[in-house]
Amino acid sequence: MSDDIRDDKGKFKKGKSGNPKGRPKGSSSIAQQFRENPKVEGLMEKMIEVANTLGSEEEHSQAVACAKEVIARAYPTLKSQELTIDAEVNKGFVVLPEKVDVTKETDE
């Protein structure tokens, strides 16, 4: 590898790369290959089946691990977002409205 792409500390210079051509066009990532594998659907079904034993008398030893993976795929982690509040002061407390259960029926 040529020294003109690295700085004095051995790090790549800004705008330079150790893999300038990148992945060849038309090739797929490992994740894509996994998604396209016909066995994936059966694997996911098995993980759900194992996760469903959680809390039962016949609980599988990997039920918790499978439940975590199923939940992680069904409900991905949300990314944090900045919250801006218009106020006259920048210090103090922020009072959020009370959480309301919209699934409850009201008697009116």
C-alpha cells in the first residue's frame, strides 16, 4: 500500500481509503445473502416457537435469548431526537402532559 494515502501516524488521510474500489458492483452483503436464504423463514418461526415457551412449564433454555431477538426485529430501537421547547427561560423543569390510554372506551 502506498504511503501517500496515510498520514504520519499511519491513519488514512481525509478522503483516502484502503479500499478505494469498494465492494464490487452486483455483489451482495452478508446481510442480504442471509435474508435471501430460504432457511431464514423457518429459522424465524423456530425462534418465535422457542420464545413462546417463556414462562411455561416446558420453558426452553434459550427462550429469553430468542424472545430478545424476536422483539429486537419486531420493534427496532428508536433513535433519539432533539426536543425543542419554546420557553421564556432555558432553566427549570419541563412538565409533559399526562399519558392518556386511548384504547379505553369512554362512557358518554
